[in-house]
Amino acid sequence: MSTAAPERTVGTGAEIAAMATIRRGMVISPELRDGLGGTLLLALIATVGQVVVPITVQKTIDHGLAPGQHADVGYMLRMGLVAAVAILATGVASYAMTSRLFTQAEKGLATLRIKAFRHVHDLPLLTQNTERRGALVSRVTSDVDQVSQFLVFGGVFAIVSVGQIIVATVIMLFYSWQLCLVVWICFLPLFLSLKWFQQRLSDAYGVVRAQVGVMLGAIAEPVVGAAVIRAYAVQARTQARIDEAILANQTAATKAQGFTAFSFSLGGLSGGLANAGVLVIGIWLGFAGQISAGEVIAFAFLVTLFVGPVQMGTQVLTDAQNALAGWRRVIGVLDTPAELVDPGADGEVLPRGPIDVEFRDVSFGYPGGPLVLQDIDLHVASGTRVAVVGETGSGKSTLAKLLTRLMDPTSGEVLLDGVDVRRIANASLRRSVVLVPQEGFLIDDTLRANVQWGRDGATDEEIAASARELGISDWLDALPHGLDTRVGQRGESMSAGERQLVALLRAHLADPDLLVLDEATSAVDPQLEMRMARALEQLMSGRTSVTIAHRLTTAENADEVVVVDHGRIVQRGPHAVLVDRPGPYAGLHASWVAQQAH
Amino acid sequence: MTQLSGRPTSTLGDGFAVLGVAIRREPWIFTVATIGSALFGALTVADAWVLGWSTEHAVIPAFRDGEIRPSILWAVVGLFVGVAILRAVGIVARRLGAGLMQYRLQARDRRAVTRQYLRLPMEWHQQHPTGELLSNANADVEAAWSPIAPLPMAVGTVVMMLISIGQMFAADVVLALIGLLVFPLVIGTTVLYQNASSPLMTRAQSLRGRLSAIAHESFEGAQVVKTLGREGDETDRFAAVAHELRDVNVRAGRIRAAFDPVIAAVPSLGVLVVLAVGVWRVESGHTAPGDVVTISYLLTIVAMPIRSIGWLLGEFPRSVVGFRRVSRVLAATGEMQYGGAHLDARGPATLQVDRLTYAYDAGTPVLADIDFALAPGRSVALVGATASGKSTLTNLITRLVDPDEGAIRVDGVDLRELSAGELARSVAVVPQTAFLFDDTVRGNVTLGADIPDADVWAALRTAQADGFVAALPHGLDARLGERGTSLSGGQRQRIALARALVRQPRLLVLDDATSAVDPEVEARILGALRDGAEAATLVVVAYRKATIALADEVLHLADGRIADRGPHTDLLARSAAYADLVNAYETLEEDA
């Protein structure tokens, strides 16, 4: 067997560099760029507020407290007033900066989230299936939240920190370049090692996250598996496994915490060293008349502006890295090509009326895997019913997916009314071809909202008419809340059979010209089953239909049966002919009959 | 702990009560963390004192006299560096201690809660939604101990505050009084901020939950969304909540933007006042310049840590709610009682169900007057419409619940007289929805019992699971992931079936256990069960005829009672209701 097609997976964005991520991110969410210059300017002003106190202390000492001079009270008052105004003004700037940042960031992230969500739906089914559903969900939820959380906590802090260090350095240079050098010598090793600490820290928290996942799984077992654990009397074993997971989680978290504590303590250490250095060297410089007493003391205040950023630096860097990684992953989704190209306005529009289906030399293989369908040539005349049968894994479900263009064939073409599906406008295709899947898929809303998926804005009368035609009115009428019934999460308030009925009702409202059915395998209540079969019968009349059949009766009632085995069509013809002819179908039929026998 | 349950008291009081529980449970770690924190607090204050001392004894004299003794310089260096090192030690002790204490308390509660889950009877589980129990063991435990993280810091801050107040008063009473105003203002503003923002945080959290639910739902139904061309409508549905979340986040951001500068400005303004008054006090000879510097510096460095007191108080509401929920689980009582009897017989078991009645809610019995016996090696099919009581009967036979009236006996022994674990040695059940552990295939089949691989493979073969298990990357050692999500429904059922078969049960209960399996594969499994060497007494709940046909006898259940019983063919012949129920497929064919 030949292999086919390159890997089609959802991009992780791992290859995008940090700056490129930010640039790409800003193109996707233009809101992030709006007014950014003004916000940064405000940030700078806000930062100046941090040095008001050190400067005031210096002035006070040099003009009022220093020995040998009388306090210039007028000067002191004016200065105090200026300082107070400066503090208030920078406070206002800080408010404006933070609130602008939040507003624009949240707007931008909402845009990013929504775009990514839409793009996931635009991805081909195949690409969607390579990812776990949960992973795709986290792209549009927690990954975006991570960026948002960073902006709220780390982002503002990072902007203020950088500004604070710059402004403090400038003031220090103004007072004395020598002392500024002393301070920088004390802090530089820490700044340089931040990255290293951050890496270790993020590794440690990676372990914690993994252990939390394991622990959550373990503590769910006694709840979800309550019956099985009791029936098999494995309480002790289950508890041992839980305890192990809890302990592993506790150990990992404690270890990470120890590391955080250590890296946090280093900022103060550098601060102490810097202060000692500043005072000793400051006094020595004072002898040379290069610096005043107030200026030396002001340095001690300015050094505190370095301590905070260093203490929190590793944490903020970790958050920043996580946020960047989250951002990349979301961009990765948007960068994944939506391969099933909709010809759009240039596409052909199918005429109404039962559709004529043709598979012409179609082969299909999942990326990197062997072909699951080979050399399929099949013609289904308009208005006829075809049942596709075969063992699990024979490729019969793939046939349905190609027919509804959830995937495109690796080679060959699928024609509807003589037109290659790839040339049909998506809107027309979705209008004319409807797939009823095995599991009736419902959203957590009312029955009405779920049924309206088939036809937007269908009125209650239209729905009732459809139900009547399908012969399921009595079921609908018997529901205490009728169409207002809430179906629950994943439709869990309804039985499997009822979910199927909703799917049929939906399909009937959609009024397709080609109906593709993937028959449900799991048993439902026999009485419901019977009702469903009647409804199906109604639904199929007057349309072309292709059914992936798991039941004998479906095959028996079809105009033609197509038997698929190992990706090829091995037999075809009406049930009545095939059943008496030695071959695969006779074998399948015999085993069905054996099951039905008493 | 008792003061937290029942009668309404203030959140503040309850919050402190939770802290009290935590401290009583981990007194040593708390002590070490608090000493570390106090050390940190004391030394932070000392730092200011060192600066003041240096100003007074080194900087100002040096600038005045143009000279300085080296010993003074060394003292300056020694004081600054010494204080910094001790303070670092304090930080490590405080932070590590806080973490250790928090994680130990969490782990302890999680162990206790999960023990309760395993101990409490099935009835209790049926009365509590899964989501609630999961959050009791995780989110609520976390919330209960959330104030532990800032606790040592807050205690240390109190120490620091007291020392600095003392120091300020020692330096200058008037300046100290000004400084004293700053502390409560900072704490008050922080609490105010927490109160203003926490409802928004809660709201954002629940919106994130909704957003995630929509995404889950929508991506799960991706195929239907695509085939019905609903992509745009789905995006609108998602966007509505995403926009709501955005607005809440922006509002929370504005509140933060407003409070941050206020909290930062309070100590700064305090320093300005201290400086202004300080100049006047120095002028009038009431205080020394060094004291003014000390007090200013104290205000600068103490203001930020003080916020931790606000953080601690802000965690109280969440903590109290979490603690109450966890306590409720831990206080739940009721446990299945066991006797001391054993089942020593070999070979297929006998099963007797004597005049059994069972109700979930008193008054409306799910099962009434169920009375039948099953000889060793015989099999019975339970057939009935949805909610006729079939699954409840299997729960009673496997003693997940006890009957209200009547009794169930295996080999003549009432199930309630058997010792713990004894029933599981003789009876195995395969439920409709297969539950798999986050474990290997082997672990899921053996459940830790010492069973040779050959027997595991044999059981997998009978369950028609050997083929796909052999194809898994590590065969028996392949991990199945959380609840077997990597397998299809039918595959999960077959692993669960092998789990039952490998124990060679004397009584096997299949509760619609092959419903997700392809009919053809099911036929093979049932064939192997019927013709296999290891005979067992068999109870099957079934819809499919092939499954029903396997049984020697059928119990037709309707509305919780036995409507009829006998061989399948006899029932078909004499009961129209039964025929309707099981003949659905044939009826369909005739209709067509």
C-alpha cells in the first residue's frame, strides 16, 4: 500500500520568535497597537512618581537637616508642595496608563480568541482530529487567558519595573556616576542570572502542572468510578494510587516553592551590598567634595527601586514566557491552513432535486498512513438509496466523510450532479447535502434552538409540521416543556434515542437533496428504535441517500448494497441478489441472522 | 472547627477560625515560617535603623568634619551586609514555610476527602452531582487553605509594624503619630480594593468556565457544525460570551488601575508630611536629622509589606466557603456494614432474590416484590423498557445498595452477612458505561491482583479485545489515559468485560455491557461466553435478541415488577407486551 499526504496537524507556533510573535499578534489584534505610544508615555510619567520621595529626601537633608545651615522654610514648603503635586499627577498618569492598557489588551485578546475559534471550525475535519478536543479548546480559552493574566499582573509590573530602573539610573547618574556604578555592579550579576533562574523556575512549575493533571485524574476516580471500585472491592488499591498522586503533587509544589523563595531572597541581598557600598564610597567621594550628604542618603532610597524588580523578576519573566507561549499557540492555530478551500462566489451552485452521486477512481489515506480507501468507483443514481456495509475499519465511514466534503480525496474525484465537490460553493454544498452522524450532537440549550440548527429561524409551526411528517409528533407533544425543554450538556438530559430523533428532525428541516446517514450502533430502547426507523423512512423519501449501515434491515431495504472491505468495494447489488450469492455479503448476513435468531 | 458549621457568624471571625485550625494542624512549620517572617520584618526595620544610624554617625559627621574613623566605615558595611543576609534567611524560611504548610494542609484534606468518597455508600454518591464532588476534593480544598500563603508574611508584617511603631515613637512622638496614620490607611485601602474586585474576579472565572464549555461543545460537534454550515452562528455564540468576559476584565482592570496609585501614594504623601514636620522639629531642636530619615525610610519600606495583611483578609470569604464545603464531606456519615461470613463453595453460584423491594425515594419503589432463584450455571436475561428497574436490580445483586425489604442470597448467604471484599471474590459485574482507570491495560484488567499475563490475554481474547490491545504501542503496558479516552466506547466495554472474566467469577452480571460493541463482535463474545470452559451463573440485562437468546430464562420487568418469566420463546408466544418489546426489529422489517 502506498502512503499519502503530508502530516496535517494544528500548528503550535513553536517556531515563531518572540518579537515575531508580538508583531504577528498585533497584526491579528490591531487594538493592541491603538494608542500604545500614549500608554508608554503615561507609563514613563507614572514611573517618575517613584523617584519623587528620594529626591525630596535629598533636598530636605541638604537644605534643612544638614548641619551648619538654617532651614529655608519657604523653600521646603514650596518643594513639599511640588512633590505632593508630582505624586498626585503621576498617580493620575498611572491610572490612565493601566486602564488604557487593560482596555486595549482585553479588546485585542477578545478579537484573537474569536478569530481563533472561527478558524478551528474552518480547519478540515482531518486536522481537527489530529488534536485532542481539549487541546483545541485550551487554544481559545486558557492560552488566551494566560496572555490576559500576564498583562494584569506581570505586564504592568514589568513596564513599571523597567521604567523604574531607567529613571532611578538617570537620577543616580545625575547625582554621581561613581555611586551609580557601585549600585549597578551589585545588581548586574542578578540581572544577568535572572534568565537562568527563570528557566529553572519554569521547569519546576512545568513538573507541578503535570503532577496536578495526574492528581486531578486520580481524585476523580473514586467519584466517577464509585460503582466499579465497590463492585470489585478495590478501595485500598485506589486509595494507594490517589495517595501517591497527592504526595507527588505536594512534593513537586514544595520544591518549586523552595526555588522561588531562594531566588526571591537574592534581591534584598544585593540591596544590602549596594547600600553598604554606596555609603562607604559616598563618604569617600564626599571628602573630595563631589557629592553632598543628602545625595548619599538619597541613593539608599533609590536602591530600593532596584530591589523590587529583581525580587519579582524571575516570576514576571516566567509569566511572560508562558504568556508568549500561549500567544504563539493561538497564532499557530491561525497559521494552520484551512485546506478545504471554499470556491466561494466562483463556486458552482447545485440545482434543487435529488442529487446524482459519483465516485470516480477515489483513493484516500490519512496523512502518513496507508490508504484506507482505494480505487472507489461508484455511481448512485438520483433518488436511490444505497446502504454501505462492511466490518469496523473497512473504510465505510471515510466514504461518508468524502461525500460530505469533510475531507478531500487523496486522488480521484467525488462528483455531485456531475460537479466535483471541490468546485461547489460551500454554502450550496451545505444546503444540499446533510450528514446525520451516529451520535446526535446537541448543544446545551433548548430543544428548539437545537432543532433550528437545521433551518435558521424555523417557527414552532414548521418544526411541528416536520415532526408530524416524520411521525414523531407524539414524542414531541409528550415532552413536559415541549420545544422549551433544555437538553442539558451534550444533550445528557435526553436519551441516546431522543438525541437521534432531534438529529432527524434537524435534517428534515434542512430539507437536503442528498442525505448521508451514519447509522447509530448502540442499542436504544426498541420501541424508540422502531419509531426512529419510520421517521428515517419518511426522511429518505424523495431524496438520494447513502447510509453507512450497521443493521440488517437497512441493507435489506436499500435499492443497492455496497460491501466495503479493506478499503475496496468488493461486492454490490440489491440485497435479494447478494444474499444468495456466495461472498462477503452472504457472510455478513449470516452472522446478522445468527444474532437475530432466538 | 465546630464554630464554622451551622450558625451564621462573621466571615472575619470564621476566617480566623480556619487559620486557627491550620495552625493547630501544622504548629511547627507555622512557627518556623513565622519566626522567619518576624526575622524578615525586624530586619527590614533594622535596615532603616542602620540607614539612620549611618546618616547620624557616619555620613553627616564625615561631611561635617571631612574625616571618618575606619572602624565606623566597617561598622556601616557590617551592619548593612549582616542585616541583608539575615533578612534573606528570613525570606527563605517564611516563603518555604508558607508553601510547605499550605501544601501539607491541602494534601491532608485531599487524602481525607477521597477516603470519604471510597468509604461512603453508593446512595450518598447518587445524591451528590459528580462535578460538586470533584470540586470538593480539588478547588474547595485549595480555597480553604488559600490564606496560608500570605499568613506568615502577614504575621511577620504585624511584628514589623509593631517594631517600627516603637522605633518611630522612640525617635520622635510627633513624627511617629503622623506615620501611624499611614499604616491603617494602606491596610484599609487594600481591603477596599479586594472587596471591590473580588465579585468581578468571580464573575470572570464563571465566564471563563462558560466560554470553555461552549468551545468544548462546539469543537466536539465540529462535524455537525461543518455539515450544516453553522460556523458563523457558532462563532457568534462564542463571541457573545468572549465580549462579556472582555468587559468584566476591563472593569476589573479599571478598579485596579484606580487603587494601585492610591495605595502607592499614601506612604509617599506620608513621607512628605514627615519631612516637612521633621524640618520644623529639627529646627526647634526636638529631634535629630537621623530620626527624620529613619522614619521616612520606615514608611517607604513598611508600606508595601503591609498590603499582605489586606491580601490575607481578602482571602477569607473564599477560604471560609471552601472550608465549609470540605467539612461537609468529611462530616458525612453512613457506611456499608459487613458481616463475617465467607463463600467457600466452588463452581457456579446459586442466586436467590427473596421478595425484594427497593426505593430511591421513600414511597415510590423502583423495584417491588422481586422474587426469583437461579440454580448454579443457569442464566437469566433481565428484559424491560427504560426505567423498568433492571439496572437497579444489578446494583442490588452486586451489593452497591441494600434492599429496603427482602434479601438477596448467594449460595444461601445473605449478602449483608458477607465480610468486606468477599462478594467481589465470587461476583463480577460489567456495567453499561465502562469505567477505566488511568492505568495500563494490565492494571485495568487485573486491578492489582496477582494474575499471570497468560490469563490476562485469555480474558482479553474471550472479550474480543486481544486484537486491538496487541496493536497498542506497548500492548498490556499501554497506558489508557484518563478514563480510557484514547479508546472507543466498544473497546472500553471489552476491556471492562475482560476485567470481569479474568477473575473467573462464579456469578457474572452483565448490565447491557456490550451495547457499544459492533453486533458481529458481540456475537463472537457471547458465543465464547456460552461455550467457554469457565462456566458461571449469569445475569444479563439486554436489548438485543442475540443477547437475550443466550439466557436459559427471561425475567420480563415492567414498572419495577416481574411481569412475566420463562424461556424466551414461551414469553414471545404468550405475552404481547414482551413480544412488542423484543420484536421491534422484526416489526420494522414487516413494516418496510
